[in-house]
Amino acid sequence: MARCSLPALKELLKKSTNQCSGSLISTRSVTYMPRPGDGAPRPVTLVPGDGIGPLVTGAVEQVMEAMHAPVYFEKYEVHGDMKKVPEEVMDSIKKNKVCLKGGLATPMGGGVSSLNVQLRKELDLYASLVNCFNLPGLPTRHENVDIVVIRENTEGEYAGLEHEVVPGVVESLKVITKFCSERIAKYAFEYAYLNNRKKVTAVHKANIMKLADGLFLESCREVATKYPGIKYNEVIVDNCCMQLVSKPEQFDVMVTPNLYGNLVANTAAGIAGGTGVMPGGNVGADHAIFEQGASAGNVGNDKIVEQKKANPVALLLSSAMMLRHLQFPSFADRLETAVKRVILEGKYMTKDLGGTSTTQEVTDAVIAAID
């Protein structure tokens, strides 16, 4: 029997892989065994929101229809300048348990509370998840970035407990509880365990806020002992930001209190390709809301809206997360594959990715790329 040298063997394997790649891609293995009735279309509450929201949610509607995805939308008008989320919208989300939404503009100051925060609190959507990763075909400064930022969503600086002590002096309370800290830590470790992730990093400022962030760290450490197969480490938030922009590939899953998570997720999104392509969602025990992962730019500006050149990629990938959440994994895979194919080809890109395409042109390209 003739022996084959190692380089020759590698070349042979490479050729056979290339020859088979077409058939491998087209062959679908059984990945999910549904229960009877699981294929019934599911209702999803749709909130287009403000600014670019109607453009990007419209893109999702078109793609879902083209895929014949087993979902249908109940659409409601909600805007960031409303005092509260309308009751019928809350009832719809509570009934359907799943919502897809565009950005809601939050007025600066003036005592108007954020509707985004209202939704998270009322539905107890305690975990925000943003996945920041390199997309082939999208040049970035760093390669091999694949970070999941899991942020506590219901307390911390976003508790909304502010008051004026005396004229000119305002007190804002940061609330950290053991219950919420343990809950988000457990979610982060469960996510890592179920998704074959190797490391969880807790982000904190316990060197200064010794009691509040100290309690958060203590909770993370306790939960970490129950997952010996997952590496656990801690990083101070200012050092974390420096490490993110210099060596982001060192991070895997990051678990953070509320405010730090917002900053870290937007920074990581910018590093990995921009906020226009990063998916995300907010999840609780009973309900989930999927939206653009990073909050920066999720409403856009008047010029982008007028030119209809908003980037729909982030919300399309978020809707793929939603499909997986609804236990329609093959539809999620098809959508993600189509979006990644369009970005890899590089022909249809919006302005934030260096192109000139409109939202509709990108949407049409994704529809054409669906298997």
C-alpha cells in the first residue's frame, strides 16, 4: 500500500472537501424533532417604533413572507414620546410572549421615562443579550471577535430612583440585589454551557463601589462554582474597555450590571463591524423582545430615513434569533445564511458598511439569497 506524505494528504483532503462542499451545503440533516402541532404559525407582536424602525421592521416582514416562515405579526404604533406603553400593546406581548421591535427614541431629560426601560421592567425581561461577531466580507480592525454581552436589565443605575434633595442637588440611586445578580449570573453560565462557550467574564467596578458591585461579584462567584467546566474571570470596567479595543478576541461571554453592559455592548458592536449588524434581544422567564443588539443608532437620523438607507441586517439577524427562540431552527439558519451570503458578496451594502444601497435593495438581495 503506497504511503502518502502529510502535505499530500492535506492537499487531498482539501480537494475532496471542496468537491463535496456543494453537496454538503445542500444536504439537510435532521437537527430538530418537533412535537405534533409545533409547525403552527405563531403570533408575534410587532412594534415598528421611531426613525428607521418602520424601514427595518418592514424589511423583516418582507423576508419572513418570502421564507413562508411560520409567524404572523400583530402590528402596533408605539413612539418614544408617549408617556407609557399603550395597554393593548402590553396585552398583546403578554399573550404572544414574543415581540419584535424597532428603536424607540427616548427624550433627553424632561422627566419622560424611557419606554424601553418600562417594557423591560413590566415584563421582567431581566437579561439583555447582544452578540458581537465578525461577519465574513466585512473588514474590521480585529479578527476572531465573537463576544456575547449579557447584561442585567432591571436594576442598577436604570432603577429610575432619582430625586432633587435641595435645589441644585440631585440624588440618583444605584440598586443592586443578590436575587437579580444571581439570576443574571446563572443565565450567563447557562448560556455558555448550552452554546459550548468556554469562558464567562464578570465586568465590575468593585474597587470603588465595594458594596454594590461587590455584591454582584459575590453572586457571580457563587454561581461560577456550579459550572466547573467553564472558565471564570473578572475585569474592572475601565480596564475592560481598554482590553476590548486592543484585544477583543480574548473575550467570550461577558456578564455585567445594567449600565456597564450598555457601554460594553455598544463598544463591542463597534469593534466587530458596527451597531447596524449586531443582533440582540431581551428575555425573561415568560416573555422576550428582539431588537437591534446595540442601542447606538437604532433610531437613526432624519437623513437616513429620508434616503431610506437604513441597515436592516441587525434586525434581520435578531429576527433569526427570534425564530430560534420560537423553536423554528431551520428557518433561523436559512435567514442567517442568506444575510451572511449578501454581506460576503459585498454588492449590496448600506452607507454604514461602506456602500450606497437602500434598505429595500439589501432586503431584495437577502430574499434572493434565501435557499
